[in-house]
Amino acid sequence: MQTEIVPCLWFNTNAKAAATFYCSVFNDSEICSENDMLLHFKINGKRFTALNGGPEFTINEATSFFVYCGCNAEIERIYTALVEGGTILMPLQEYPWCKKYAWVKDKFGVSWQLDIDPINAPQTIVPSLLFTEDKYDKLDEASTFYQSLFPKSMALLKMPYGNSTPNVKADTTRFTQFKLNTNIFNIMSSPIPHEFNLNEGVSFTMYCDSQEEINTLWEQLTSDGGQESQCGWVKDKYGVSWQIVPTVLESLLSDANRAPKVMEAFLKMKKLDIETLLKA
């Protein structure tokens, strides 16, 4: 299994415009490859994909991306770029938990949480999941579950609610950060109702080298209330969407002679089968 977990952003038809915009905002950025449906790009050295998936799903604030900026000049620069045509959810200023922070939704609908503090890791852009309502008190459970899926995983930090929130136990975890292989994730909590929830607008792609890896992850993620979907997609019991993809798929689809039959086989599957794809 490749160690990097790659966020996939679902757009209607403007994936290239979005990826081009993000590459203009962030450093160490480039569009790596593209076709009519999918673009692979990196920003701040982290890989992303952008999908022209149509209008079925829309990105919302339940999944955002923390950007650990490290200095005032960088957070001001990124904030200015992202708010142009976007929406300020929390303005750039000092908060009790951070000397300078902002939460913005850019013009393509993607949410970013900007933190002036540095992070003690090469990964400066960190996916953040928001667990609300009936999931607000399940951060520890979810963190443990996700860490069980990957080798070399570990908890990094967690912060409790304390006595600040009525009707919430003081020791309930409000924020947690953990590492899955080399990938850092955050989960935040809110007990109040929201108009949005986790959906397929943002998913996370895992590239597997063998059918055994695909089968194991598929079984783990569909257990205890997870849901299978088409084309290697699965939604886990917390509502987080994953794509479990064989590493060989990209090379098969890049072969002009084989791609049509490979795509035909691919579209018929739920869990992807490497042997069937190779024989197509």
C-alpha cells in the first residue's frame, strides 16, 4: 500500500479551474496530470485530486483543511487570496486557542482553517473532519478505529471540552489529531445541529498494491454500518468517504488501447478487482 492518503475534491465541471487556483495560492504546487474527469495536483507538497463528478455532491464545511502557516506574512497572504470571491466563516484575528486564525470558504466551496502556528511535520495542510450532533462525542472512538486500519499510526494530541459547554461532559474530546501512516488528520467536535454533514464532496483515496490490501480495507470500512458504493467508493460508519483503488489502475487507464475496456469493467464494480481489470 502506498503510504500517502490523497484527498479528492468533488466539483461539478470546474475541477481544473479550482486546481489551478489552489496552485496559484499555495507554494510547492503544480498540476501533475489531468484528463477530462480527473486532475492530480499538489499544494504545499501534498497531493490532491480534483474530480469533475457532476452536480450529485457538493463540498461543505464538514470537511475542511487546516493550513499551518508558520508566520504572519504567510497567513495574511493565503487569507487574502482565499477570501476573494469566497465567504469568511471566522475572520482572521486572535482567538482563545490561537493568536491568529481564520476559517474561510473559497469561491469553489472548499473550506480552509488558517493557523499562524507552525506544525512539527512536513505536512502543513491537514484534513479536518467535523463530527456533529450524534457523533460529537465519538472522536476518541473514531481516532482509534482509523489508527487500527494503518500500520505506523499514532495519536498526536487531544483537547477536552472542559467545563465550557453546557450538557457536555468535561472529559469529552473536542479536538483530536492523529497520524495514519505518514498522514496527519484532525477531527473536531460540535454538539449543536448544523445544516451540513460529512458527504462524498470530499473523499480520501488509498492506493493498494494487492487485492489482499483492497479486500482487507474494504471489509474494515464497511463493517458496523459502513456502506459500499460503486467504483471503489465506500462510506465508513462515521460518514467519511474513501476510495480504495489499485495502484495499477492509473497506468491501465492511461493506455489508449486498453482504457475503454478497463473503464467498462471498472464502472460495473463496487469493490475493485485487480485481476478483472488486468484482463479487460
